[in-house]
Amino acid sequence: MESVWKPRLMARLVRQLCAIGAMTLVAANGCARPPARQILFDSRPIAPETLTVQLVRQAVIITPREHDIVYRGPTIGVSEVVDLGAKGEALGLKGGKGQHIRLGFLFGVRDRASGKVQHFVSFQSSAVEGMDRFASVHLADGRPLRFTIAASKVDPCIPPCFLVFETLIAAVPEADLRSVPDSGLPMFITLDNGFTLPIRAPAVYVRGYLAAVDAEAAG
């Protein structure tokens, strides 16, 4: 199986996937005051208990291409108002309160010739300011994940909203997705100054994404 892990190709693919999913990089209502915390699914707020495997499965976009098939999971994230304080300085932000948005999605590429699928996570955070700041990505057991960076569209926003400049794309082993515990799949992103940003993919999201992948493969 030929690897799709080519930074420029991957960056172009992720930009296309973001366009398909209409990923929101800043608050949907500009800089209007948002609720203290809300879960976002496909860029709309939802109650956490309504997120199900079936809901995620139905939202996966499948795109057949000449030599492969692309699976694009729905965007999921958290939007919350936070007091940046000292943590804001570590992220490159000034103190005070601001809206912190973390968005991401799983996607996969199946090689038609071999039938093998390579899986990736795409992640953006409005609270990481600056370029080339992502130093490493690893799983809970310390295993590093191969990653690359793609430039993101920069949307105008008036403080205390913050811009997203880059998208991180990391390869995720299928075995870790298949064995995701009920508590979700944790990953840890380390910045260039040593600050570690934890993220977690909910179990129902991972299982819904895989259900769509398996259903397509089964025909």
C-alpha cells in the first residue's frame, strides 16, 4: 500500500475536507458572547447525551476517487469562555477572558488496490497563537504519532476571540481506534515551549466513524 503521508498532499486534502465540512474556525456568531461551555457537532451546539454512534455514522462523508476512498468524519469540538491567566501566556496569548474553541475530526483514506485504510485526526485550537508551535503528538502510553501542519484560513475576529493559523494532522493507528475505551481516546499535543495540550476523541465518535468506514467496505 502506498502511503498517503506526504505533507503537501496531506495539507491539500485536509483543506478540501475542511471545505466539505464547512469547519468553523471562530465563533459562529462572530464575537458575540457565547455560553460558558458548549459541545459542537458539525459546527452546531448539541447536548453531550445526544451524541450517538448512529448520529456520527450518518454524518460521515464518503468520497470515492480513482485510486482511493476518503472518509471524512463530522467536526466535533468544544467552545468555552476561559480565563487565560498564566496558561494563556504559555499558549502565546495575553491574560484575561477569551473564547477557546477546539475543533477536530477523524478522516481516513482507503487504498483501492490493497483495501487498507490509513486514519488521521485533524485538530485546530483557537488558543494556540503563532506559527510552527506544534512540537510533538503522543498517545496516553507515550507512543509518538507522526504529524504534519497545514496552513488554515485566517478569519477576521475582534478580541477576545482568537484566530486559528494552523491545522495539525496526525496519523492514528487503526488498532487504537478499534480498541477505544468508553472514556475516549486521549492524545497529547506538546508545543515548542513544553506546554502540553490534552485532547480526547469521544468513544461514540470514534465508533461511529469506524461504523461508517466498515459499512462502506462491506458494500
